[in-house]
Amino acid sequence: MSEKPWAGRFTQPTDQFVEEFTASIDFDKRLYRYDIQGSIAHARMLAKQQIITEEDATTIIAGLEAILKDIEAGEFEFKVSLEDIHMNIEARLIERVGPVGGKLHTARSRNDQVALDIRLYLRDELRQIRQYLDCLQEALLGQAEKNLGVIMPGYTHLQTAQPVLFSHHMMAYYEMFCRDAGRLDDLARRVNIMPLGAGALAGTTFPIDREYVAEQLGFDGVTRNSLDSVSDRDFALEFCAAGSILMMHLSRLSEELILWSSADFNFIELTDAFCTGSSIMPQKKNPDVPELVRGKSGRVYGNLMSLLTLMKSLPLAYNKDMQEDKEPLFDTIDTVKGSLKIFADMIAQMGVKAEPMRIAAARGFSTATDVADYVVRKGLPFRQAHEVVGKTVRYCIEHKKEIEELTLEEFRIFSDLIGEDIYDYVTLDASVNARRATGGTAREAVEREIQRARKARNEQ
């Protein structure tokens, strides 16, 4: 019998380069465990429905379990001539147990088989990614708890804007990653629907029990349309989209860590384990990990665009183009997992330099808005208050002073509404702690958010 399961229709062997060009075994072999898992469940169902005998099913399952051990022991030869993981395993099964192994493919197609394998694989990878994301959130929360009270400059346009707590800044990323976690959890529900039983595109004439297979494999249900089951990869696209957003958040945090660790900022210290040196400049300590994660966000975006472009013009049902779905998906999974794992450890070990942050926060007139709010409370409309403080800042620049260094007489040049109590509003601590509303940067507001986050994590 030919190695090719479809060779009966053909009179010529496949061109060797065509064989290599069209094969997917080099990358889809990572699906081996899921292919065998799905095949065992399928064999049990075939026996239950009396499509094959119990004896045949027992023989097939024993053969599949032996093949699994061979693969994990590194004793399995993957052949390009057999195209993909499905045919590599099936050929070895027939070789091991004889013609009865050929009964396994009854009532299924490689089309619904691969759709099953990818869902099983992605389901497990989502669990792992969520664990790594959880570790990163724990690291951010730990830094927020440990450094509560540390004041840093907040920026807009990368210009000093208003002072904020460093803990508030860490909790901003915590919230972003909460939404990332929510997207992944929501996706996991859509991934966990079983496509096996759709056949090539139209279902099967055999009396299969799809719900029984779904139950064995831990799926929440079965797909409802055979054409849709084998021809869409929106769950893979959705993962790549969620992964792209997550990587964007990591990239933004990377950019800040790169800036903060520079001599010009000097806000943080990344441990040596996450940095490298220069081959020519002995003084250098380069933040390679955040730089590389920032760069890797681009490849994840590219994977999303690759999959979108791949799927955009495909007619129903399966097309060979869809073989190209795996590499972008696999690469996105690997990149997101690696980035999260390394970031969680790096953030947990990061040193925070409170004094340079506070000094920087005191520069750049970061409490100017507090002066404007002060005169508004004294009765001046905000637009007039904005102009008053703008002129005050210009005066400070011309006289090389910070706002809190102005005398009361200097303040009153610009508004006679300003009194002695102005100095209660223009310090960094006063500015920060005045913003007590939910979501603000006041210590008590940030403490509430940390406690809320900690409580939610303890209840998980």
C-alpha cells in the first residue's frame, strides 16, 4: 500500500520538491500529543457506536499510546513524505498494529482532525499564558505595595505633567493586563467547542456520537455547522489579536523601563540577570530584555496580519492555504509566553530609586495645575485661572525658580486671590494626595485599588 492515503487516484508520484513544499510536518509535529488524544477519543466513540469492534478499538488505542511514548522518547521518525502529523501517526499505527489501524480514520477527515488538534493545543497554551500573565500581574502588584508613597513625575507628550505615585503607575499596567486576561478568558470559551465529526465539509454518514467525544476531551459543546467547523480559524485570529494587544502593553512598559533605567532618568535598576554589556564600551549596562520584547511586538502584529490576509478571500470550505495558519499561531504563542515569563521575573526583581524620582517630579512645574485649581476654588473661572498660572510659570522660567520657591508677593503679582495657604497646595505630597477620587493618585485611593486587586486575586 502506498504511503500516500490518497494515492489511488494518481498515476504519477509526487514531485520531490512539491512534496517538500506542501508538507507541514516540520512545524505541525508539535501537535502530536493532541492528535493522539483526539484519535483515542474518536476510537472509543467508534467502538461505542459499534462502527468498529471493541477489540479493534483496544488495539488501536494501545498502538496510539505506544506511539506517544516513542515520540516523547525521541524514537519516532517524522517523514516529509507523509506530509503532516496526522499521516505520520496513522502510518506508524498501521505499521505497528496492522490493517486494523486503518479503521481509525473512519468517520473523520484530516480537515476536522486538524481543526480539533489546533483547538486542543490552543486551549492548553491559553492556560499556560494566563499563568504567566498572572505572575506578571503579581509582580506589578508587589512593586506597587512595596513602593507605596514613592512620588514620580507623570508625563503627557513625555513632558512633565503632574506628580503621581509610582505605585499608581504600576497599577495602570496592572489594569491593562487585567483586560488582557479578560480577553484571553473570553476567547477560551470560544476555543473550547469541538469540531470533530464535521468530516471533510459535509458531516459523515456514520452514526457517530459527537457529544460523547466532546465530553471525553473536556469540550463545552460541539460546533453546529460542518462547513464552518473546518473552514474558519477565527479563534486563531482572535488569539493573535488578543496577543497583539497584550504585546502592545508589554511594549509600552518596555519603553518606559528603557527610559527609566537610563542615566538621564535613573528611576529604576534592572538586575544584571536581565541586561547585557557592550563589546566595546565597558561601562554599558543595556536593557536588552525590554528592548527585545518591544521589538517582538512587531512580529506578533505581523502574525495577525498574515492570518487575516490568509483567510480574507477563502471560499468555503477547507483550502490548502489554511495550512499556513499554524506558523503564525505557533509563533505568537511562543512569543507571548516567552515575553510574559521573562517580564514577570524582571519586574519582580526590579529596583526602584525613590529619590531621583522625587527630584524629577519637583522639576518642570508639575504642581502648576494645583495652583490653577486653588484660584478656581477662590472663585476665578478656570479659563482665567489657566492664564494666570501660565503667566506664573513664564515668570518662574525667566527667574529660574520652581513654583513652590515663589514668595507670596510674587504669587500675588498674578492674582490677589492667592493667600498664605497656597503653600499647602504646591508641594508634591499635597498635589498627589489631593486626588482622592476613585482612580486618582492619592495614597489612600491607590491603597484602595491595591487592596481591591489583592482581594480579587485571593478569591480566584
